[in-house]
Amino acid sequence: MNETGYLKILKDGVWTQNTGFVALLGLCPLLAVSNSVVNGLGLGLATLLVLLISNVAVSLIRNLVRPEVRIPVFVLVIACVVTAVELAMHAFLPGLYTVLGIFIPLIVTNCCVIGRAEAFAFKHKVAKSAVDGIATGLGFMLALTLLGAVREVVGQGTLFSQADLLFGEFGKELTLHLADNYRGFLLAILPPGAFIGLGCLIALKNVIDSRIQHRATAQPVAVLIEAKP
């Protein structure tokens, strides 16, 4: 696979076929955890790591697994990876582990993880599968982080609140208070605010895609007009 192919995998995973904004997979953690940047970033990093390792593992064993039993094998592999990530977070990031709670082991049932193992890793070699896992993980983390930022800013008037859960003592200096005496907007922090925020971000992405497509189609026309005598 050439360089252009790898770039296409990255573009598809991060933007064109973004798990949260386009495919709408993994909405349970996306909507439940994304009430702050730190929570979204933490779960996004965990999901990215799971996607990378599970994709590589599935690709390595793809010639040894019979198609009839591939789904149970995928689930077993992903469960092992998630357990290892969960234990690592419990050991090194206990505060964030407590906040995220049940949503870390629930990565096992995340549709985007199983979906990439089935749709990509089981059919491609290790290098391609690793890039796909990273790209899909980055796209999911982008969705979680952006939604968390929107909800935290509107709901609490802060950014990077409780960053020490993820970055240690250094994180205490990262918290930004965007408005003095801001009383907050409760709806943004509650589950309905997650749906509203996600809808706004999807609409924004569609507007950006529409403008990019419009410029791409308008540019050849402008070149043809300029080329005429």
C-alpha cells in the first residue's frame, strides 16, 4: 500500500468516516462521559489504545481463525486488551479510572472496536490494521474531546477542569476559567445536553464538508474559464 493509501485511511478514520460524527457508533460512552474535556480525552485515549492493539492482534491471527468463529474470537481478543488497559489505568490513573467507572470495561462492547476488527483488521495486514486503529481511535477521541469541550464551556464556564486526573500535578495549572461568576448551564452537563451538543457538532462538520466540496468543484471551473482565450 502506497503513502496515498495510508493517508486515505487516516483521513477516513479521523474525518470522512468519523466514528462519532458520521458512523454514529459508540454513542453510549460518547454521550455519557463527554461532560468535560478531561473525561472525553481520557476515554478517547483508552479507546485508541484498545483499537490499535486489538486491530494488530486480529490481523496477526486472521489466517488462523475460521470465519465461522471470528466474532467470538474478536470479542475475546478485545476483552483481553480492555482488561489490560483497565488495570493499567487503575494503577497509574486511579482518579480518572474512578470518574470513568463502568465505561472503561464497556469498551469491549463498543461497536466501533468490533466493527474495525471485522471490517478491516481481519482482511488486511498488520501495518494497514495498525494505521486504521490509530485513525479510528483519533477520530473517536476527537469527537469525545470536542463534545466534552462544548459541554464543559457552556455548562461550567471552564476548560480542562480536573486536568490533574490525567496529567498529575501539572494538570492543576491547565484549568481555564472563561468567565467570572459564571453560574453554569445545567442542561449542557445533563444527558439532553450531550444530544444537543452532538447534533450541533455534526451540523458544523456537514457545513465544513459542504464548503470544502464546493471549493473543490468550483476550482476546476475557474481554471477552465481562465484558460479560455
